[in-house]
Amino acid sequence: MSTRTARYDVSSQRVIVVMGVAGTGKTTVGRLLAEALALPYAEGDAFHPAANVAKMSAGTPLDDADRWPWLDAIGDWIRGRAGLGGGVVAASALKRSYRDRLRTAAPEAVFVHLTGARALVEQRMAARTGHFMPAVLLDSQFATLEPLQEDELGVVVDVSGSPEDITERALAALRRLPTPQN
């Protein structure tokens, strides 16, 4: 099945949060998912205050206090999509508490956790250009990561292969999720 013709049969009202450590392809896969599902896309990095971008650019990891306003801004976007057919947003959402904060804005949000071998992720980070997040912060990202738990609505997708392959696996996994009760 082509990603361009895929239909999201889980729920057109859910917002999909594409999560994972830096370098897993959140932006690329998020955009492809949004295109496949004919949903609006939001780049999570665009919600960071300038101070966060400066801190990360300098190689300093963000702490929870840095992340709360960023998560709240993403939550506002998610809440704004309620009743408008859903959407897709890329956001690291590394900790359970971060995902819980996003779920406060949209209890039916579904998470697509992109995951892969550290060596592959590091290789992809080193190859990208024009991004403020330096590869030196990858260790802090993996140290902070709390994978999705069984009681969290979401899917885990391996990032090996092409962006189109990853997107196809994500779509297939999303289709297996239960339909929400309205």
C-alpha cells in the first residue's frame, strides 16, 4: 500500500505525537504521516522558546523547567485540533511525565515512538545539517528516555530502513490500535 493512499482507520479525531530521541526521524516521519493521513503537521521544535534553542545549540541539555513551557505550547496546538480532525506533531516527549502533560491537553493523543540502535541514530544525527541539536546531546536524550508503557496509547516503530518504510510500519501499527469511544 502506498503511504499516499493510506487511510487512518483508528480515528480521524486523534492527534498523533511522533516521539523519540533526536535523530530518529520525527520530523521526516511526522510529515510523511501527516501527508498520508491528510492531516495538518506541526514541528515541535518550532514551539521551543529561543532560550531553549540557545541552550541546546550550546550543547547543554534541557531540564524539566525548560521543557514545561514548550510542552504547554505543543499541548495548546493539540487542544486546538480537538474536533478539527486531528493532526500530527513531532515532539521528543522523552519522559512519561511529558507525555502525561500532553495527554492533559488531549486525552486521546496517540504516540508513535520511533526507536532504533544508538549507532544508527548517531549516524543519522551526524549526517543532518542545519539543525540546532548537536550530536553531543544524544547521550542525555537516551538517559532521559522513558519508553512508552503498556498503559499508554501508542506504538513503537523501529527506524531502520527508509523514511517511507518507517512510515508504512507506523501506519500499520496505528491501524491495530483500538478505536476510541466517543
